[in-house]
Amino acid sequence: MKPAPFVHHAPRTVDEAVSVLGEVGHDGKVLAGGQSLIPVLNMRLASPGHLVDINGVAGLGAVDITPEHVRVGALVRHAGLERHGGAAAALPLLRQAVRNVAHPAIRTRGTTVGSIAHADPAGEMPSVAVLTGATVEVVGPSGPREIPAADFFTGPLETTLAPDELVVAVRFGRLPAGTRTWFTESARRSGDYALAGVALVVTLDGDAVAAARASFVSVTPVPDVLDLTDLLAGRTVGDLPLDAVAEAVRAHVDPESDIHASADYRRMLAAELTRRALAACTTDHTEGAA
């Protein structure tokens, strides 16, 4: 199938892109990697009259690392982030998650920020954004503003982004020293959307857990965080209440049944993946901060 006719815009600056978005309003869509958008257009699940192609906009392709954040520009490809040694050293969870995104060919073109702006609850990177306390950097007609990731997602494929605003970057928060991270998911075939997935961060004080949090893929309507600290704080890595953690996950997630899996199966899978992630995270030596 082919998309419905549209007008292609190729702005060269962020201000030009915002100006076009302001003119076309709800009839416009931003094109970056296009790995989510183009299939939707081809199947005519959406038929915008205007595509605002930001691939020619300068200054959106960098990964910047500070003591507090890993900042990923809107044109950074998944594959570029996956290969970025500095980002992986500063926040290993980024590489752990992004290598699970679809197939290598899609990661070569798809963008990490675009995945977050797309707000698909089956996407890996929105879960990482909320878990790391990320900030979404947005530019609109009134200038720049920042949106905490926890406030950015309002529903499946829905965000607080206005039609005339452009996401220019996402700043992922770095984690305290002694924090270990893990990302795992389960899909019917490698590269398919996950039936369930979990991102986990555990901060250790010596051999005991000081804090722990998890976020999920494909089992909550919007990415959110389950704080496991009350269950795990003070427990040594060899004495973790894995059954209690699994029960907390089952109570937290809210999956739906579809042609791929029942809600009950997804709930069970999320709990089991979290159990495995916690066991792996506390025996692995991957830290979330140098």
C-alpha cells in the first residue's frame, strides 16, 4: 500500500520546522527516522496532509554527556546510540534497552527521540525515559520548554506535545554510583514487539539494596515506574524476596488481551521477567554510573 498524498516540507532550522508545524497544525506530522510513521502512512491508519522532515535540521544529531545527564538529540539513530561508548559508560541502560529495539536495519534509521515522541507503550525507550527521570526538550512558537518524562505520556500514542511543538532532544538522568541496571523483554520472534518487557535499576550499598525501581513495556497504557524500594531496601543480594516482587509487579501492570497474548499471560510474563532481571541485576557488575 501507499500513503495518501501529502506535502513534504524540508526545514533547515528548528525555528523553520516550528513555523511550519504552526501553519499546518493537526494536519502535520514530523518525520525523523520514519520507522514508526511510514508503516502507519502506508496502511493509511493516518493521512496527514503535511510531513515536516527534520533530517536537514542542523544541531539535532549529537549525544552529549554531562555529570547529570546523557542528552540525545532528535536525529540520533538507535544504532548510533547503541554504538556510543560514552553513553554506554555513563548510562548502560541505554545500550541495554536500545539493542532490543526491532531489527538492526530499523535501528540504523529509527531515532531514539522519535520513539519516545511516538509514545507507543510497546516501545522500549519510553520505559527507559521514565525510569531515568528523563526530561523532554521541546521548542514551540513561544520558545523552548522542558517536560518531565513522567508528565509527557498521557495515553497510548498520546503525549502533552502541542501540534506546533517539536521535540529536539531527551535528557536521560544518570544514576547514582553503585546502581546496576538491566533490561529484558520477551517476544514471539526476535525483533517483534515485546509481549512484555522490564527495565530495572537497583542501587546497592555494599552488599545490600538501597533502592530499586522498575518500568515496563507492553503491559501498562503509559510508561510509569514501580518503586520496589520498600520491598527490597536493606535486603542483601543473596536474600531477595523474589516472590513478593513478582506479586507487586502483577498488581501494578495493567495489560490488555490481543491476538498475540492474553492479559493474564502478559501479567505473568512481566512478573517473571522482573524476577529474572532482579536476580541478574544483583549478580552482574554493570553499574549505571561511573
